[in-house]
Amino acid sequence: MKKKEKENTRVKQLIDKLEKDRALSKAEWTEVFGSWDESDRSYAAEKARGISRAVFGNKIYIRGIVEFSNVCRNDCLYCGIRRSNTNAQRYRLTDDEILECCDEGYGMDFRTFVLQSGEDYAAYPPERMAGLVRRIKQAHPDCAVTLSLGELERDALALLREAGADRYLLRHETANEEHYRRLHPAEMSFSHRMECLRTLKELGYQTGAGIMVGSPYQTEECLADDMVFLGSFEPHMIGIGPFLPHKDTPFRDFPKGSCELTLFILSLCRIMLPSVLLPATTALGTIRPDGREQGVLAGANVIMPNLSPAAVRKKYMLYDGKICTEDSSDECRFCIQGRMKRIGYEIEISRGDHI
């Protein structure tokens, strides 16, 4: 008992150090992940919630996601829309359909649109996407456009930035190269993923990274590498959700990631990077009915409801059991507003840029 109390005290000391210094060493992060418990999570959540309130008040930014294609050239072992999944019902939206989603979202007070897809560059080359970004910006000049298209080369990223794209989400998935190789096929490159992230910041994007908590073969050392990377890279956004298996992937039989560990890491990210844009993800809401509310109470300040057409939502299934696939866009929007109000937060109608 005394040993456990000592360990608990030590983790809280490290959380205090993180709050003071905004950094821990890899050894210290490994110690945190090796010995934390629920009291440590609650301690971190209280600090993170206070920091989030100090920076953002009780405001929650909303982003409208348009999942415009589930065709992907990659074969990531964890992903339900991986190239090898012949059971996936593939679809692609037209430019006009994508714009209609944004127009509908604008009427519901969304001021950021997130265009997300598999790596489907044959159908959506950079020139086409640049034209689409320009059309959205012309129709809604007071809005931000976020892209989540996977890995692109520098010239393509520069073209999209020049067209008006404001932000780019590219989860690094893991900062441990050996772990990366166990999650991805041989043709995918850890170094290229990291190079893309550096390029995004160099080009002036508000850049998002992130991980899956509890992904297969993830260790405490892997998580320590992730936190060291996030602290040094200082992304503008961090997307963190629990690993959820998909029945048509090689990882179908692996256990789900931990909701509690996901919430703990959200809090640690907020303490380390006070002004970061930190979503309470759909995966968090999938693993636990009040997961997104708990994410906000752990320090998150962004929620991303779905604006995709109802006919395709069930087809963009990265993992099994994804929530909100049958709700209309306005149902998602106002459900989130009600959920946030019940825990003392308000939806902020703005672009919600990084401070």
C-alpha cells in the first residue's frame, strides 16, 4: 500500500513538473505511463480543465467533417477502408456534393470545414482539390478549410496552401519507428510521414498530428516517444482517440484501446501545450456514450460533427461501431450543442483558429 501511494505521489509530481516546464524526459514519460492510476488521471484532468478554461473559457469549437471518399491506395493494417478490404462499399462525392455539404453546414453555424478522405489521389489530384478549396473559400470567405488527405509531396501541399487551405490533419500514429512498421505495410515510410508533418508547418498550415491509444503492439515506451515528439514538434492540433478494431482488418481480434488512458493523455497534452486545439474525437464517443463530454472535461476544446451525406456515412467506417452514421447533419450539430450545455460549455460560432 505504501509503495502504491509513493508511486501515485511520484506521478502527480511529474504532472506538476509538466505543468511548470511544459516537458518531461522520455524516462519520465515512461514512468508516468507505467504507474499511473485513476487518481492521477483525475488530478491531470482537473489541471487540464482549468488550463483549457483559462485559455478558451467555456467555448467549444465545432468543425464540420465531409468524408468525401473512402477509396484509399494504402493498406494500413488497422483501417477499415484499407485497399485490401474488398467488403468496403466504395464511394466518391462530386465537387458539387462536397460544396452542398459545406453550404448546409454554414447554415448550421459551422465556420470550419474538414475535407477528409482516403489517399485517393487518382480521382482527386491536387489541382482538383485546389479548385475545390477555392470554391469553398469564395462561397464562405469567413470560414477555414482543413484538409485530411494523407501524405502529399511538398509541391502539392504548397498548391493547396496557395489555394486557401488553412489547416491540415495528419496523424503521425506513432513516433516510434519500429511500432510504425508493425502498423503499416512495407511500402509506407515512417520518415516520409514525419517529413510531411515538418513540411506542413514550414508552409504555414495550422498542423495537426495525433495517435491511436492502445493500438496493437503499443508500449509505454511508444507512448513516451509520442509525448516527446508532440512536445518538441508543437503541433497546432492533436487528434487522439482509442484504437477500435475493424472486422475486415488483420487487427480484428486485438482489444480496444482504453478510454481512461485516452482521457489521461488528452489531459497531459493540454497541460503540455496549453493553447493546442484538442478534439474530443468520434472514436472516444464510440467507445463510451459520454466519451466526448468526458474528453471536454479532460481538457479538449474541439468537437467535429459529421456533415457527410447520410447515404455514405456508413461506408466511411475506419473502425466498427462508429457513432452518428444514421443521424442527419442538423441532428448531429444540435445534439452536440445540447451535450455541451449539460456539462457547462457553449458552442463557439467562429473559425476557432489556433491562438
